[in-house]
Amino acid sequence: MLMTEIQQVAAEAQVVLAAGDEPDSAASELEQAWQLYRTLAERQAEAAAALVVQGEQLCAEREELDAAVARRAEEATALQERRATLDGRMELLDRTEHDLSDREQAAEAQLAQRRARAGRELETWLADQRRTGVDALDAERQAWQTRWSEAQHRLTDAQAALDERESELTRRERDLRSAQLRLEDEHEDVTQLKAALKEQQSGRAERIERKVTSRTDQLLQQMEEDRRRLAAVTEGNERLSARLGEYDSALASLGGMTLEQVIERMAELRAENARLLEENATAPRADARMLEQLRQQLIQLAADNEELVRERGELESALQRDRIAVNERQNCLESNNWLRAANSQLQQLLNDEAAKLKATANAGKEGHAFPACSHMDREFGTPWPSDARAPELYELVRQMQSVIRQKDGLSYGLSDLRLALAGMAMSRLHLFQGISGIGKTGLARALATAFGSEKSVAVVPVQAGWRDPQDLMGYYNSFDRIFYESEFTKALYHAQCPAFKDRPFFIVLDEMNLSHPEQYFSGVLSALAIKDRPRLTLTTAPVRNPPDLLIDGTHIAIPDNVWFIGTANHDETTVGFADKTYDRAFVLELPWQHPDLPETATALPEPLAYRGLSQAFTEAQAKYGTQAADIIDFLDTHWRSRFAEEMRIGWGNRLELQIKEFAPVVAAKGSPGEALDHLLATRILRSIRGRYDIHADTLDTLRTDLVESLMRFASDYEPVATQRLLDDEIRSRGRR
């Protein structure tokens, strides 16, 4: 542009020179052209300098971009190296796992030999201990019989004393009855006296009140009349003053009246004015004297009233003393009844102690500290033959839906059942949530039915007062030498008996959040975090003749075929779950409305083996493992940093392991988007519930971006669970 302008100026100068104008005009035009040329040259120089600066900035930006590209290349190289390292570590872990498996098998063989040898030694030791225990029990029984005889003698003496006490109480009752009659007569007299006194007091008070009211009305009327008189006198004085003023003004123009007459008339008027003023001054003093008399009368009446109140207090005190005497008599009667009840309870207690002594003697003869578990050893000691193969997972889900509908009359969607089955691969602890009456406990029972064994389920009702693991597990009574097994302990032992150890077994904790699970269920939560043979402590020392499957006579194992299912309502009678419980559990929010499914006559399946189910999970994880890797990569790449910055939400290695176990089972017939949507709603975004420090606008923006991102990740599935959770939280903040 500048070069074009310079060329135009040069062309104009040549035209001027060629025209041959006068020298002065040509010189001036050339000078103007030169000035324009210099200006254009300066502008060109400035533009060139600006271009140089822009070029330097572009060079700097290019260097930064080159550096960023180099860093990205280094990061990619580092990631590849890290992936190679992780692959090597995975191979090393696989080899280590195979070595450990071989060692475990060798150790189990050695342990079986040692157990057989220890069993023979234990039988010999138990025989000696049984003989010693029976002798000690006989001695203890004789001692208890002696104590019982002594207690019977003491009871006889106490009965005699009670009879004597009863006769004395009967005599006192007669005396009290006669005293009560006298008190009733005196009470009638006091009542009549109080009525008369009250009538007299009320009449006297009414008379005084009427008198005071009448006198007060009279005084008020008199005062009102005095005010009117005073107003009239004041008005007369004003009129007289006006007339005096008129007379004074008239004196100057006095016509027919003499001066003496005027003076005499003025003297009369002044005398009348003075008389009226004196009457006005004496009237208030008379009223004051009358008010003082009335005040004295009121003081006298108040003194009389106080005297009447004092007399009334004395009468009420006498009446209270009479009531106390009557209450003492009633207390004596109640004491007599209590002694009779205590005698009956003491006799019942002696009978109960005798029954316990007899039961203890029988238990000592039988010799089982865990009677129910020992009975299971004999009843369920035969292994259950089963086929280790399991159907395909999508066929298993359809089979579950059909069997539950046919056998239990319950309808569940394929999505809910698919998620529940995948949850079994992910965690041993399940939480079924939803409103009351939608079939949470029924679904837990129906899972056992769908797997072919109605006996592979146990329901444990949780109590609101549970605070300690003993409330869940039971406790050992050192006096009776018996462990009082709870329903939970019996179910846990039931699941590992030979007849059930290869069946999926479900222990349902009904209304799990009536009390704090982190208190009574803490031992199980800690044990579930241990992958290698978790177990629970029952006693601190070995007991006599323990069940066959108890570990060292003190611990009970949590077998691999057991899943714990907790049902939970959320209302004013329940408590919330802690984060550590949610982190270890699979959570399923059941819909309040079940789908309408047709009932089909399907043959009931053969009982499913735990080994077959576990093998099906392993095959799905190997076949669809890339789906889980895609979910982990999606969360880490797109949302981990945003969740951390905007809502302070994070997750660790446990969630990644659960995704690897959960997502492949869902993807066997469903969509990876379904698995991602469920984990987002129940594990990651669950912590925003009730957090009002997160603004509704933030949640609204998050909902839009997250739903779009999830649809791009899996276009064949709509993230309904995530949308529902975010919509509920936005509405709770006053947004529609």
C-alpha cells in the first residue's frame, strides 16, 4: 500500500515537471510532493518495524509450540514406557500368582496331614477333658443342689417373716381404716368450714367492693361537679375581667354615672370575685380529706383479707397433713403387694436356675459349645454334586427374570438383573435401596431361587439397638460353656458346609440401616477388604468340641460363595451409610414401579454351581476387558480433574478394580454406557447429595456437559441414572 502511494507521488512530480509551469509553482508542488514522500517513507519504516516485532512474536510462539510438541512426545514416550513396565509387572504378578497357587496346594496337602495328626491328638485330649469336665460338672451340680437347699430354707424363713409382716400390716390396715374414717369426718367438717369461710369471705369482699365502688363513684361525681363549678367560676372571672376592662374603658367616657358610684360598684364586684376564688380553693381540700378516709378503709380491708388468707393457709396445711396420712396407708398396702410379687419372682428365679442347672448338665454330657453348627456338620456333611458349567451370562439374566416371575411372582427388568449379576462379580456386599414395599428382600430371596436353590438364602432382621459385633455374631457364655449362635453366625456356617459350599449363598440383612452398620458390621467390612481367606473372631480361646469347620476353634471363615445383601429404607427411623460402606458395596436403587411381564411356564433350572458362576465372570472379564479399560480412560482423561476442581470428588484404585470386574459382565449383553452410568450415579456423584455448597448453576452446566460426553462415549445408551440424580439435586436447590 505504501509503495503504491509513493509511486503515485513520483508520477505526479514527473507530470508537474513535464507541464513546464512556472518555477515557483513547480518548486512549491515539488516541495509538497517531497514532504508527502517523506511522510510515506516514515510510515513505511514504522510498518516495517511493526512487522519485525510481529515476526519476532510469531517466532517465539513457534518455539513455544515446538517445545510443547516435544514435551507431548516425551510424555507419550514416558506413557509407553510406563505401559511396558506395567505389562511386565502384570506378567510378574501372574507368575507370582501361579507360584502362590502351587505353594498353596502343597501347603493344603501338608495341612491335611497335620490336621489328621492333630485330630487324633485332639480326640485323645478331648476324651481326657470330657472326663474331667463331667467330674467337675457333677461336683458343681452337687454344690448347686446344696445352694438350692440353703436358698429353699432361706425362702421358708423369709416366707415366715413375710407372714408375720403381713399380719402386722393387717393390724395397721385396721388402724389406718379407722383413722381414715375419722379423717373423712374431719375432712367433711373442714370442707363445710371452708365453704362457709369462702362464702363469708366472698360476701364480705363483695360488700367492701360494692361500698368502695359506690364511694368512688360518688367522689368521681363530686369531683366532676367541682370541675364544672370551677370552670363556671373561671368563666365568670373572665367575664368579670372583661367587664372591668369595659368599665375601665368606659370611665374615660363616663356619661351618666358619678365617680363614687363607679368605685362602689367596682368594690362590690371585687368582693364577689374574692368570695368565688375562696370557694374554689376550699373545694379540692375537702375532696382530699374524703380520699384519705377511703384510703384508710382500703388499708383496713386489705388487712382483713390477709387475715382470711392466713386462716385459709392453715386449713389447707391441715388438709395436706390428712392427705399425707392417707398416702402413707396406701404406700403400706403397695409395699405389701410388692413383697408378695417379690416372693413370687424369687420362687420363679429359683425354678429358672434349677432348669438352667439341668440344661447345663445335659449340655455338658453332650459336649457341644456350638450346638447348631455341630448339628449342621451331621446334617449337611455330604457334598452336593453339581455341574461346574454355567450358561452364558445373557442367557443367565433371562433365566433369572423368567424364574423370578414364575416362582416368586415378582417382575424385574433385564437391566436391573444384569446390574445385580455384575454387582456379584464386583463386590461381596450389596445394598438394595428404595421405598418400602417394592420387593428389596423379595429380590434377595429370588436370586437364590433363580440360581436353583431356595435353601441357599438366610434373612437376618437387624435391630435398632445393635451397637457391637456381638449383636450380629452372638456371644460365648463361660458359665454355660455354650456359644449362643446368632442367625447370622448359623447362616455363615451353613454356607460353608459341604452340601452348600459350591452353591451361591445369600445372607440378607433386612433393614440394615436401622442401626449403624459401621458399628455392628465393622468386623465383616474389615474382613471383606482381605482377599486371602477372610475370617471373623468368635471366641478368644478354643472351646470344647468345636464344629468341624471352625478355624482353630475360635474363628469362622467367610467363604467365597457368600454374598451379603443389605436392604435399606431412608426415612426418619433409619441412619445413613458411611462412605466406606458405599465404597465397598454394590448399590442398586430399585424402581418403585415394576414392569408388566407375561408369566411363562419355564422349567426350573438345575442348581447353579459357584465354580461355574465364578468361571463365567472370569471369561467375561477376559473377553470384554477392553470395555472396562475404555471406561477408566474416559474418566481419567475427561472428568477426573474437573470433578476434583469443581466438586472435590476423587477416587482411588478400589474403583478401578471394581470397574474391571463389573463392566465386562454388563457388556456381555448390555452396553458399556450402562455400566458407566450406574457407577457414576452410585459411586462417584453420590457424594454430591445434600452438598449445598455446590451451586445449582454448576450442577446445571455439569449435567449438560456430562450427558453430552456420555452420549459420545456410548451413543446406544442414554444415561438415565446420572440425569435423574443431577435433576434431583438441581430441584432441591430451588431450580426447575
